[in-house]
Amino acid sequence: MTTALRLENLSKTFAVGKRLFGAPKGHVHAVHPVSLEVAEGETMGIVGESGCGKSTLARMLVGLLEPTDGTIEIAGKPLDNADPAVFGKRIQYVFQDPISSLNPRKTIRQIVEAPLKLLHGMDKAQRDDRIREIFAQVNLREEFLDRYPHEFSGGQAQRIGIARALAAEARILILDEPVSALDVSVQAQVLNLLADLKKRLGLTYLFISHDLAVVEAVSDRVAVLYFGSVVEVGRAEDVFARPRHPYTRLLAESAPVVGRALTAPEGRETELPDPLNPPKGCAFRARCPNAGARCAEEEPMLEGDGHLAACFHPVR
Amino acid sequence: MMGFLSLLARNRLALAGLVVMVLVVLLALVTPLLPLADPDVTNTGDRFLPPFSEGALLGTDHLGRDLLSRLMWGTRLSLAVGFAAAVIAAVLGAAVGIVAGYYGGRTDNLIMRGVDMLMAFPYILLALAIVAALGPGLLNALIAVAAVNIPFFARNIRGITVGIAHKEFVDAAKLAGMGNGRIILTEILPNVIPVIVIAMSTTVGWMILETAGLSFLGLGSQPPQADLGSMLGEARSALITNPHTSVVPGVMILVIVMAINLLGDGVRDALDPRLRSGALTRPMASTTVRREGPVPEAQGDAVLDLRDLQTQFHVKDRVYRAVGGVSLGVKPGECLGIIGESGSGKSVTALSVMGLVASPPGVITGGAVHYKGQDLVGAPYETLRDLRGREVSYIFQDPLATLHPLYKVGDQLVEAIRVHHRVPDKEARQKALGLLKDVRIPNAESRMDSYPHEMSGGMRQRVGIAMSLANDPEVIIADEPTTALDVTVQAQILSLLDTLRREKRLAIVFITHDFGVVAQLCDRVAVMYAGRIVEEGPTQAVLDAPAHPYTARLIACVPELGEGKRQLHAIPGLPPAVNDLPPGCAFAPRCDKAEPACKRGEIALEGTARRRVRCIHPETELEAAQ
């Protein structure tokens, strides 16, 4: 099993209240040092709620944001300069909002052609052949090529977005909430298409979502993000069936499920900690039923064998 | 292009402006071909001839030059200078604005502070200073006018660019290998051109005036060359004795600037996407009702009873049947779920109840909404207004959009109470505080003074719920109230709604697309597809044994936690457009059980009062399922 993507201590800090001269007022640690490995052909699910840093992480992985610290390695080769054009050939991004990720003033052909022309320098005939091939792969009709994005439904637009990512011939796709803007019946179409493409083309996916059921349905392994840190990582079935971190358990219990009575899974104050003034120790302790004295003092590290959790009092 | 022209032509004033401008520009273009006297030849013997004199239709000026000829040549020159200045200002200003907006950060800061400095000078003073430095002359006046207008374009375009530069398609372009220059030219520029055109069309008039102003002061065109400003300036001394010399160029300036401004406003209205979608046509206070046919009677003991409700959107010559005959009822203390995909008509159904569908284009074309025996469809606005919020209240999806950003949440709650109850401010504040406590907001006292942006999404939605409870309504209509929230927060909000409904015996109509939410909260559920209810019944019965193939397959599409990695069931195809519904069952084209009979006539919603389905080949027989 070869490693397709390796992150080592990748972190991002944003300065807040920047001034023209002088130091900024404060710093927000959007992503705390994160280390992850994704094997080739694997789907790694990344779960977390809004504000947990999952989009920041994803944008660093494709070079749209420069990491503050840490390294990204793709297929054994480090990528240290944040240049999306360099990243683009190896790793591509599928956006959450399919319509707004397509320029409203360009035809679909112009959109899908751009990576072929700029990343691979293909001539017109080669491009036309390749586009035909890609469109067949994502089940889109070629007559769509000369239309504009607003003429498409969400599901079709998302397939166009996937086609664009495939055109770059990257082996790794970052899927940032690719189905959360779609209706359930269409959502399943897109998820199945993604699974099919992965099998046929041997792709590696990083699947980011807030929807646990969707992540479970597509992922081999799952990482749970809370307040910018990975709090639990392991095989999907282990993480959801036997969560070790209390936050993962809270997430799993909060997801509405047919046939389970309605209970508020937590009674305490449920606000996320203030990112400008992060708490000492474990960020989850204010919401945690298992929190003890040690949680307020030390920051827990990811521990375990295969199924890791960052918790001093893991759920058993 | 044709669409743009027809939109423009709908605005009568803009059309008039266009006609006048076309005439003026045509005349200016053909001026050299016309048999006019030389505009610069002086003939002091014939000075100050009145209009309609022999050989001088508009008379002559103080040097005996033919005014008509000077007017034509002067107009030509003024227009050319005005347009040139506008084009130069637009190009430079847009370039500065795009660069500042796209790069952001320090680049933006430095450029925009420079632009601010330029704007800090009164513009005519700045223009005078530029001309003074460069020396008088038409070309220098043009440069001055263009320069003072650059900031206007730069600021305008920068604002638009900032919005576009953060759009996902720009990120996608970066990942497709585009450099910054290419992104600016091929991704950003095409999206800001409409704004540039709008800004230009509304400023050309100014620029013509400003050039005329400089010429009037003798800093623009130099004698003997005529432009409209210098003609006015030279006629100033004879204003009382020979007014026609000033009136002629003055009227021309008036006509040109008026026409350009009217046309410019029209161009803006036709190009601006927000205005084009009808935002300018203010919706009426309640939905238009054009009901044909009899008013259905209320049935059963429901507090809110919808009977065969039909709501349509009339856009140009298309009719969208958003709600095509929906009958529903909800009893006190009951929670009714309406589930469906986007475009199924679930929200329009909810908004129709209180006449909140925007009109135009919405029209309620049939059916009735009985609230405690009173028909709300077609009820006078005063009645609806009195009931809105007091008897039937709404909770919307996005609390950030429904709360006013500039008022404290406490004040907004107080306002909601005092709209319906004439109580002293103090009493209303007490009640508002109680409401915040009811929805379990921690530190309710201090939260009264918070602004919406200071709260998290979950807290804001709690305020939204508190506001809907403000007047102790009987019915709450919740339109996807938890869709924008995180799952942990959603669980809290749902359990809060459930508790409130039991405590206060509220009837809740809960609109959602999530079966899990319906299963946990609702007693009964109605499934909507293409504007109609396809299945209705007790939640448990519908979820355990869905009778309509659409319900069954929709449930199968939803991944559920605990089932592991797997292939999902999908429904092929797309829901039909509601302006082009197929005859018979709307789901038939996507249904694998469809037969010719499904695509023929109307299919009725049949069954018992408890459990009904609109299908001739249901998945399970209803009698057997019960």
C-alpha cells in the first residue's frame, strides 16, 4: 500500500485585525498541527461541524492557502510552494456549491478545457477527444458543452465540476461537501458516480462532509475534526460503531435517525470555544461529560493503534 | 441583446432618451456633410442677428458667427470629449479597481488610500488644478475630467471584484493552472463588464457637463473653436441683451444630459441582475388571489385546514404550478411534517397560508385555508396582518436573514410583541426575557442586548423560535428551521420544539427534506412531489411501509448511519419542471413501475382519512399496512 498523500504537522494561523503597519491584534489557529496519511485508492472521510477548520485544511491541500507550518507530500514528493498550478496536476478540488464554482460567463467547454490547455498543453483536437472521454465518464451529454452554467440543475453542475477535476488528471480529489447542496435523490446519483469513477480510475478521495451518514457510506477511513484538531481517526466502521472520543459519540448521537426517540444529546452550553481566546487543555472539555482535571491542564494527543483518539478519558 | 433592448424599451423614459441620443449622435456624425456656414468665420456686421433671420436659422453670436453651425460643431466636440473622458476614466478606474480588489491585502490598502486622497478634493477644484498645471486646452480638460472620475470607477469596480475574487470559480481557475493575469482577464473581467457599462452610462452625462464647465471658464476649448461650454461662456456678457446666444447652447446641454441620464438609468435597470429579477417591483402586502370555482368547505377538527390549495407563479407567458391542489390539516398539539425535494412546492404551500407568497408573480388560484373556521384565502389584508405572528407564526431557515442586523435581539422581540399587544415597553421586555428563557438561551438577560451577528447560528435560531412564540400562536409553520445548523445544534433545536409543542399544545407544520428529522419530531407526514401530495399518513406507517414508489425510493436514497460503506440507491432523472408537468402521475417518467395508465389521466389521492396515497400501483396495499 503506497501513500498517496501525507500531511505532517500542517497548520494554519490567521492574523486578525490586520493593520497597515505593525502587528495584528490577534491570531486564530484555524488548523492546529494536523498529521494524516491517505493511502492510494483510499477514501478518507473528514467530518466536522462548521468552524472546525475542515475547509481551511482542504484549501491548504490544493495550494489555495499557504500553510503556516508543516509539509504536504503527494506520492512521496513534497510540495512546499503554494502554487495551485503545480498542485493542480496532482490534486484537484470539487467544490461545495456546484453552480458558483462555474463561471457564469463561460461555456462548459471553456470551463472543462482550461485545465487541459493550461496544465497539459493539449492542442484543439486532443482536447476535444479528451473532453468527449471525460463527459462519457461522468454521464453528461456532449451537447451540454456549448451551454452556460445557469442552464443546469445542481446535480448536473456538480458533474461538470467533477469533469473539470478529472480533466486535470490528478490522482487525488478533494471533495469539499460535494453533495450537501443537492437534493437527496440527486445526491445518491453523484455519490454513486464518484464511487464508480474511483473504481475505474483508481483515484484517491478526501471526502469532507458534515453529514455522518454520507461519510460513512463512502469512506474507508474517517478523521473527525474539532476546533482545528483531529480528535479521532480510524476505519469508518470502527469510528462510527465504537467511537472513542466523546465528541464523535455526540456527533453520532445527534444525527437524526429513523426509529430513534428524540432527545437532546447534551444539556450543557454548547458553544464552540472562542477561537481568539482558546481554552487551555482539551478544547472539547466544556461540553464533555467525561472531562476531568487533567483535561483542563494538558492537551491530549492522538493515541491508539489504528484507531486513534485524542482523549484522556476515551469512551469504551 | 434583443432581450436587453426589449427590457430597455419597457422603460418609456429610457426609450425617449435613447431616441433623442440617437438623433443627437446622428446629427453630430453628419455635421461635416451638412451645408452649414463655417462656424469660425467672423462677420461683425451681422452680430447678434435674432433667430430665424435670413441665412442664420438660430441667429448669430457677438462676432456674427452662425449659431446653428457653431451649435452643431460644438455638440460634436462636446460629445466626443465627454465620451472619450468616460472611456478613459472607465478603463483606468476599472483597471485600478480590479487590481486592488483581486490582490487585496496591502496592494488594495495602498491603492485605495491613494484613491481616497484623490476623492478628498472637491472635484471641480481638482480639475482646475490639473488644468492649471497642464495649461488650458481641450485635451488637458479631457485629461482633467477623466482623472477626477477615476476614483468613482475604481471604488465601484473594486467592490464588485472583491465579491467575485472570492467565488469558487476563481479558485477553480487557479487549480486549472491559470495565472493571475489570465484570471483577471478571462474570469473576473467578463463578470464586471456589466457594472462598468452601468457606471459609464450613468456618468457620461456628468462628464459632458464637467467638460462644458471647464470650457465655460475658458480652460477647455480655445477660441475660435466652439464647444457647448465655450459657447455659453462667450455668450455670458450678452445674457440680458441677446439671450438667444446663451439659450441655444444651454438647451442643447440640457437635452443631451437629460437624454443620457434617462438612458443610463434604463441601461442600469435592464442590466442589473438584481433589478432584472423583479426586485424593483415591490411585492404586495399579501398574495394576489384569483380564485375560480367554489370555495371548499372545512373538514374535520383541524385548527388549520388547507383544502385543495393551488398557488401559481405567472412569469411572462409561463405558468408555474408550484402548488397544485394540496389538502392538509393539523390539530392542536400535533406536528405535521411536509417532506419533499427542492421545487416540490412545500415552502410555497406554507407561505400561501398567510398570503406571504410574493405577488407578483405569485397568485393563489384556488382552494381554501381554513383557520378556526375562517377562510384566509382572500381575507382582507387587515385580517391577515392581525393573524400573522399572533395566531399563525413562522420560523424560517436562515435566522441571519430573518433577524434585522442593526437591532438588538431584545428590541426585535419587544417589537414583535407590541405589534399585536398594546403593552408598556417594560412589560414587553419582561415577556421577551421570558421568551428567551423559554428557548433555553443561556444568560438571557445579557443576550437581550446582543446583535444577531454576535450569536452563533443555533442561538440565532433560538431567537427566531422565541420570536415566533412571542404572541402565543396556535400554529407554527417551521420552514426547514434546522437545515442551516450543525447536527449537534439541530438535535437541541428539535428537542426544544418538541418540548414547546407539548407544553403549549402548539400545532406545528414542519417542512423539511430530512426523513430522520420527520421521524423524530412529526406525528404525521405528507410527502410532496411536483406541487402535490403523493402520500400522507402517520409517520411511522409511512416510513415503515411507504406506499408511493417515490416515497419508497426517496427513503432508500438517504444513507443512514450504521450501515457501513455501500452503493446507494439513486432515483434516475430529475423532478419535472412545474410549468411543464406531464399528464397523469408526475413521477411516472422516473418510476420503474410506471404503465401507460399512469401517464394518462388524473390520479386521485385515495385511501382513508388517516392514510392516503396518489398511485395506482402502490408498493403496499394501505388496508394491509394498517
